[in-house]
Amino acid sequence: MSVGCAGLLRSARGRRLGRTDGPRCFLRRAVPGHLDSARTRVERAWLAAGLRKVPLHPPWAGYVHVHVKMDLVYGLVWLLTVLLEGISGQGVYAPPTVRIVHSGLACNIEEERYSERVYTIREGETLELTCLVTGHPRPQIRWTKTAGSASDRFQDSSVFNETLRITNIQRHQGGRYYCKAENGLGSPAIKSIRVDVYYLDDPVVTVHQSIGEAKEQFYYERTVFLRCVANSNPPVRYSWRRGQEVLLQGSDKGVEIYEPFFTQGETKILKLKNLRPQDYANYSCIASVRNVCNIPDKMVSFRLSNKTASPSIKLLVDDPIVVNPGEAITLVCVTTGGEPAPSLTWVRSFGTLPEKTVLNGGTLTIPAITSDDAGTYSCIANNNVGNPAKKSTNIIVRVPPNLTVPQEKSPLVTREGDTIELQCQVTGKPKPIILWSRADKEVAMPDGSMQMESYDGTLRIVNVSREMSGMYRCQTSQYNGFNVKPREALVQLIVQYPPAVEPAFLEIRQGQDRSVTMSCRVLRAYPIRVLTYEWRLGNKLLRTGQFDSQEYTEYPVKSLSNENYGVYNCSIINEAGAGRCSFLVTGKAYAPEFYYDTYNPVWQNRHRVYSYSLQWTQMNPDAVDRIVAYRLGIRQAGQQRWWEQEIKINGNIQKGELITYNLTELIKPEAYEVRLTPLTKFGEGDSTIRVIKYSAPVNPHLREFHCGFEDGNICLFTQDDTDNFDWTKQSTATRNTKYTPNTGPNADRSGSKEGFYMYIETSRPRLEGEKARLLSPVFSIAPKNPYGPTNTAYCFSFFYHMYGQHIGVLNVYLRLKGQTTIENPLWSSSGNKGQRWNEAHVNIYPITSFQLIFEGIRGPGIEGDIAIDDVSIAEGECAKQDLTTKNSVDGAVGILVHIWLFPVIVLISILSPRR
């Protein structure tokens, strides 16, 4: 058994100081001669170092006896011995040295600074570098292309040899090479040499036009650039020829040879200015590296003609192309222009063309296509004129669709009002459109349609509502010709929303010392498993609790007092929020309601002032405490100051009771604003305000009234808001009879085509039975003496026109003004009365203010226009001759009818045509 001396060094120092397998450094155990010779060498080295005493126990003594451990001191002695032997120069151990020599085909070897050598070689030759080393033990050799690194680009078999051999060397293999030698003694020895690979590629000529002078045809412009490029090492030099003529700078005024700023090499651009006939010729570019490494010059030629043009191509395929797996696909690319003829190549946007691709000129065929062959394929045409032409198409290989829902996306829980996205992950080529619909009910989607489309599988819902809870179906559409069943998946949407409660707001009016109970009911909520409630009066917490099985919560107040009045809020709460019932508990009285049917201002035989009879009723007088008084406020219109006084109320006010208070000393003709506020022991109630206006009666004594509807305000007649359509002011001169020529008057009552009258238009869209009502002004009847009743009679007369085969009905009513509204029928007529005006007379005996109402009812067709004109009211009964003699206008006779009514006596005289 043997132990290497390098192993002994490692044992002594704790690290490797030499090779563990050095063949010259082994000690044999049972051979004393070896031990003696070793000891002799140690002693010799010891004495040579000037040390007098040799150790009695040399470091190898422990290896004679296997079971005896070597002492550290002897190891140190051994190391010191080796060092001393190296210092004295008399031992066999030596650190490495190295130098590099070449044995291949070198063009040139130059010495550079710092003793670095440059080795020049022609591309394609064989490189041989030999690393000569010395040192003992034998140094280990390693070649690297970067210092201290193992990132070499040559085979491993040559890395550890003395000679580095690279056959057919390429340009990328040039660079600095390092030889490193080490044997564990001292520092490694390193030498380097730089390898320069020389080469010259074939030159390429490209032709470009002057951009600022481009025209329809490529070479009709005046300036052309020929650019020559060749890759080389060392830098290339270019020369130009036109035919056999050598072109030099300045030799031809039409030619410029220059080097642009962006090129770092020699001159290589030929500019032809203002093209001449002699410029259309063969041009040659010669690239030269001056025969370095015996590299010959290279030349390229280009024929410039008036037909020279950049390439253009066309793809005879669709874009995109959708195919099934296993099918064969053929792409055809043809040239449509270019001189010289362009060359066509096919490329793939990502990666190389599939290995099975068959190319034939501009035709590319892929047999048995797979999904890995999908992508964008481009046809490129190049003739070195202008820019290359490129056309692309996208090949999509169908992949059956697959539809999944992410685990965390169903069920999907959200809150009302949020924005949510429902997701279905879809795969397949082409990627199918996803159709979303409701799966649990036949209801519309959020956009109102029954189905929504999504291109990425996401359904986005903005402002989610509780009605949107449920199951949603995502389904693939029929999309690419695969005869497969549509894939579908379900997504559950859970919308949480706060409780919906009733009443949202309720006003409770109740008197003091009375009881009241407020109830807040849950209509719906989600989630419903956790519902709590709390009652508050203002900010004061009154009660809290949790719902069990009931759907409502109540809060009673047994006896109301001032501190119990206010706003009560009941909040019903779940995880999504809270719903709130609000109750306003108050002792305020309701507002009074003015009685607007009070007739015109009370007539007074005074020039400057008038009085007004203000009437009102009290809304829900029993809801609160008894009303003890009203605070009356009055101010003249446009003024700021209110004049106030209290109106005392004795006893309880009954519901519907009409309360009257006369306002006096009102200045004519001013308007006034009146405010009325009820008062109880709680305090002020709700106020109400109205405006009263002075309007003089048409005739205070109503001795005579006549209206021919000639003025702009039609004698203060107004349209009734409760009817179906309105009466129309019209004259024959302005009426259009195009559509209804067989109805209506052809002149007013006086025979003038310029005069006006009122009529009802029965053309479409009017329907049979629809009514139009025209109201006269209110006539105030003053007593003959200020303190007694009246029994004055009035003669009411008017003219009417009822011509047409579809005439309906004309009614006249008398409306009395008082506590209640009474309409008494005065007169009525129906049917076709011919193309003429007729007159009617009616005796009336009013005892209070009154109005007259004309009501026209449409007949069964459009030829049913009814007109009225010259309405008159005169004090006194109608003359007898008006009732019994022939009418000068329409030849009618009077028929006297007596109708007794309370509180008015009506005498009706109807003038009808003589039979």
C-alpha cells in the first residue's frame, strides 16, 4: 500500500498543495531503502539551509507504523523542508512556466505590447496552437477563450491537451485564447494569444430612389443611389465600374462617390444625378481586402434600366386560414412587379419553418398540419431594388374548445351596487365567442337582451341588483366548423343586499297623552339568517334585538309628551347593510285647506276698497289636540311685512266644516297673500298660503253682456281642464276645409267671412263621445238693495250652427257658485240642422254668482263640426216676439219650456226650424 506525497501535504496543511496521484512522489511502506533515501534528501536540504540539527523523527516515520498517528510537528518540518529545497534550487520540484507556439497556417504573426502575440488566419483554414510548459510535478494544461473561464467554444477533447486544434475556423471563433498551466506549486502560469480571422463575403448592391422625387414609375425620377456592402475583416475597399469604365470621384459630373456618415468603412455609395441615357448600363462593385491572406477580390454586377423597379407580390390565400388538424395547406405567393425579377422566400414569425415544409418557388406546402405548425407565415420578395416586399397570412389550426370555471369564481358572492365579473375560461382555436344567459329563469340579462356575447369569457355587470342573483350559463358558440356539441358551464351569483323595509317614512300626528305604536316590517333581505334591529329617537338608543321568526318589530309609546315627539328610526341590519324605517311623531295640526270655489270678491258700493269672503276647511281636525285658534297673516303682494291677527275658535271643528272669515278694507285693485296657521296646545301647526286677487265683475249689475268672440281674450271664456279636447276660435277666411268640406259654417253669424266664432273640430284623432267644454266668466249678482235677496230675471241667448251628417250633441249648463258646485242643464240639441245659423233664448233667475257652460260632444264621424257665436245675457226676461215670431236669420219659431229648479228658476225657450 502506498501514500502520495501530495496527500501528505494535504494532511499537514489542511489543503491540497500538489497532485494526489503524482507517480514520482509515492513512498513505499515496507521498503527501508526508500525511507533512507528520502531521509538523506531531507537531511541534505536541511543542511543546505544552514540548519545544524536534523529531526530525529522525519514526517514519513508515521507511515511505517500504520497505527501511529503522524504528529503535526513532523508535517510542518516536512513542508519546511520542501520549501527550503525550492529556495536552494537543489530539489526536483518546480512551479510551472508556459509559452505558446503556432503550428498551423498563419498569414501573419505580430508582437504587440506586453508580449501579447496576434495570430492572423484565413477563414476556413486550420488553427493549431501549442502550449509548451515546464515544471515538476507535471503541470495540468487548460485552454480557454476567456481568462479564468470555462466558456470555450471548442471540443472538450482539446481543452486539456497541449495543442489546441480548430479545423475550418470561422469568423466567430476569432478572439483571445489563454493557455493556463498549474501543478500546485506557486501561482498558475498563463499566456494568451489573439487570433484574427480574415474573410471577405460576396458584395451586395442595393438600389434606392430619391424619396423627394418619387413618381409613379420607380426610375423616372432624377436621382438614383447604388449602395455596395460586403462583410469583411480587415475593412474592405470598394471600386465602381460602368461597363468597362472605372468610375472615380470627379471623373464624371453626373456621378458622385461618397461615404455616408453612418458607414465606418471605405467609399461604397454611387450616386447618379439627373439620370442620362448613358447612365442606363451595367454597374460593377469590386470589394477588396488587398490580397491579405491571399483573399481574392470579389465583384457583383447590376443592370440599371428604365424598367428597374422594386418588387411587389400578392398572396393567393385568405387571411386568416382556418384548417383542421391533419389537413394539407398550400400557400401561394406570386410576384406582380419588380425588375430584375425578385426572389421569393417564406419565413415564419416565430421559429423556423416546419421540417416537413415543401417549398417550390413561391409555393409553400405543409402536409398533415398540426397545432404546432400554426402561426404567421410571410412571403418576402427581394431584388435589391428599394425595400423588400412582404405579405403575411395567419394559419389557425382548429382546436376543439374547452370551457371551465375557476374554482374561486363560483359561487360568486357580491353586494348590491357593486361591479362584478363572471368568468368562464375558454380554450380552442379559433377561440370561440362565449354566450351568456340566465340558467335558472327565463328573464333578460342585465343589458335587457336574453343573451350576451363575450370574446374573453368574462361577463361584466355594473351596479348589481338583487334581481340578478341566480345561475348564469356560459356556452360556446358554433364557431369554426367542428361538429362538436357546444360546451357550457354554470356560474352561481349570490347578491347580498340590505333589508328592504316598510314604511320608509311615515308621519304620525297625535295629540298629547295619547298612545302610538310604530311598526317596521322586513319585506326581503339577503342573507336572512342574521337580522338584528335597533330603535332610536334621534341619537338616543331605545331598544335592540334579533329577529327569530317574526318579520317585523314594534315600538309603542303609551302616553305622548313633549319629550316623546321627534323622529324615530328603526334600523334592521344584516351583513350587507341596513334598512331603515323612519317615523315622524308630532303633535302639529294639519294645514287648513282653502275653499277656492268662493265666488268673486264681495261687491261693495265703494270706489277704493273691497272685501273678500275667505273660506276654508280643516284637514283631519281630530288627529291632534283641539284647534283653539288660527293665526291669520296678510300682506300686500310685493311687500315683505306680514300683518297678523288671531281668529278664535270656540268648540271642536268638525271634518268638512266650512269656516268663513271676511277680509275687509282691501285696496282696489291690489292682490294680497294670505297665510293661515292652526294653533293647538302643542304649538303651531302647518301653514297654508293663497293669493286673492281683485277682479271686477263683467257688470256689477249684470244688465247686459254680449260676446262675438272677436277680441283676443274671447270675452274671458276659458277651456275646461276636465274635458277631452278644446273649442277653437275660427273665421271662415282662415279655416282649411280641405278635409271636411261638408260640415261647419261658411261665415260667422253676421254673414262675414272675416268674423270669428267658436267651434269644435271633429276630425281625427277625435273619437265618438269625446267632449269639449267652454266656460263663461263668473257673473256676480249684486242685490238690488245691499241687504235683501234678488229675484232678477235674465235673458240668455246665443247662435249655434250644426251642419253635417255626423253631428253630435250641443248642451248648455248653468253652474251656480256656492258651498257646492251644481250644474243645471239649460238647453240641448243634436243632429244635422242644415247649413245655417240658429238662435236659442233661455230665461234664467239666478240668486247667486253663476257660469254658463257650452258642451260639444263629437258624433260618429268627421263631418260633425258644431259652432256658436254672439252669446248675450240681458237683464229681464226674453221678449215674447223672440219666442213666437219668425227669426229673421234662420226662419225658426220659439218653443217655450218652463223648468223649475232650486235655487234658480229657469225658463227655456228653444228655437227650432219650422217643419
